[in-house]
Amino acid sequence: MLFQAKKEAHSMRVRFLVLTLILLLLIPQVVSAQAPVVSASELQQAITTAAKIRQKNRDDVQAFFSSKPVRDALKAGKIDYRRVQKATAALIPDQLARLAVQTNQLQRDFAAGTMTNQELTYIVIALAAAVVVLIAVVAD
């Protein structure tokens, strides 16, 4: 009888431990399923940050294309400055970000004297043409 009681007590402990382990494994899954992956404030912050980055990229690109040397280069290539400005405003964020990186690098190179006016003219014409063509392709 004593042996039987010990066996039942051991069996009860094992059942209790198994049940406890199951609950411990399931509770985090239930809790995480109820909590949103991203909070509303985090989402709002991400949207605000993305909008600020897009606006900065747009400002950088428009400042580049509105600078005197670049406008002169556009005029030499018979490319309408307003058309380029309008096209840059229609770029998607990834394209705008890449263009901003390129135009910022061109401004640094030109300011440092590592690029001649003629080189700048060729590069600006190529960039402007690429922007206009890209928008024309996307529009179709």
C-alpha cells in the first residue's frame, strides 16, 4: 500500500511537471499572438521618418538641379529645367534616394575641383535624361 501511494505521488508530480511545462510553453505564444507586432506609435514614427527622408532627398536633388552650373549644363543640353524638376518629384522613394546620393556626390566632387565643367555638363545631361526617361517609362 505504501509503495502504491509513492507510485501515485510520483505519477502526480510527473503530470504536474508536464502540465506546468506545457503551460509555460503556450503562455508566451498566446501573449505574443495578442500583442501587435508593431505599435501604432512605432508605425507613426516610421512613417514620419520616411517622409522626412523623402523630403530631404527631394530637396537635395532639386537644389542640385537648380544650382547655376547644373542649370547651365541643362541649357547646353537643351533640357528644360522645369521638366526635370517635375520628373524628380514623381520618382518613387528608392529612385529618389539613389538620385540624391548621386547628386550629392557630384556636388562634392565639383566643389572639390575633381571635375571639370565639361564633365559636369555631360553627367548632368545624362542624369536629367535618365530621370525624364524613367518617368516616361513608368507613366506608360
